[in-house]
Amino acid sequence: MKPSEEEKERQRAAELEKLRQSLFNSNKSTDPRLVTAAVQPSVSLMAPAQPPAETRAGGGGGEQSPVHAIEEPAPGGAEASAAEPPIQPIETSLAEVMRKFRAPDEVNRSNVRVSDDVFSRVTAFFVNNPVSKLDILTHLLFTYLPRVAASGRVPSWLLEAPPESLRHRNLVYLEDQSLSDRFTQITAVHGVTRVDLIENIVRHYLPPPTRLYPPKRRRRRSG
């Protein structure tokens, strides 16, 4: 008895299915989609999602992994390097300038009573540099006491009131007529005293002392 058309159709369908299964098995090792699906481990839908590898390496602070930290420069690094000021040449020290300073020929010696702070600033500079206290104060006054301009303007720091303190330490300096005239102009126009101007100049240009220096005691002459 010959098979019916329906049976023939089922046989052809079964043969086609066997052929597809055979092709699938033969291509399983070459098709990348099938290989990935075959080796990928199963993941439970209830398991918590793992963070990316670079996040785990960086810890909880949001830092990058060591690879990123080496390969990527810090933000603004180039700008920061470009913004650094150039190295300035070493200038002649203030002590060297004072040592080379020469006062005018016609000068008088003047005394001024100053605070412990100002006296100690001058004394400390004298102790640490080969220049006399007379030359220190004389140079500061001749150099930094301004000549009053037509506008009458002088630096604001020069007119500030120094800290209140007992002024019982003696300093000596040299002055000529031009320096005396500068003192007179500034004190008359701005209502400040000469000793305030001297204290402000010393405090502005000499560093604070590490300690307060007492005045040197004079030796008594033996009878």
C-alpha cells in the first residue's frame, strides 16, 4: 500500500528537522553567538548586580582604578604648571645694601626713644649681620622716609598708629637737613609724630625678633 500524501509530508518534515539539528550541532563551535551563549554562566535574577570592575577597584570614594589614575592626568595639571610664577633672581641682601650705604657728609647724630619691639628688631638685625645699629636705622630713614609729593600722599602704612607701648629704649641715627625737612613736612601735613614714623618704618622693613633684647649696660669706670 502506497503511503498517502499526508504521510509523505510528515516524513519530509521529519527529515528537514533532522537536517537542521545536524547543521546546528556542526556549527555550534563556530557561531560566536552560540559560543557566547554556551559558555556564559547562568545568573540568578535574585542576585544583586555587581558594580563595574573599575568602580570596585576604586573603592567607595568614587576614585578611579590605578590604571586610570596613571593614564589620565589630574584635571588642570597643565594650567597649574603654567600658572606657577617664575623663579625670581636672588637680590642683594638688605644687610649688604646697608653696609655699602654712605650718609651725606654734613650730618648730625639724633636720638629717639622707641618701644622694646622696635629696639629688638634693630638689635636682632645687628646681631645677625655685619652692620652697626647706627647704620641700620640711618639707612632705613634715608631710604624709606618719602619725600612728600605735590599731592601730599604718603603710604598708608606709614601714617598708622603703632601699637601702644612704653618707649624707653634709645636708638641713634644720622640725619642731614634734607632728612629733617622730610620729617617736618610729613608731621605737619598729616599730624603724626617723628617717633611714629620711625617705628612704622622699622616695623615695616625689619622682621619681628625671636626675643626681646635688653639694652647693653655700660661699664662703670673704675675710680
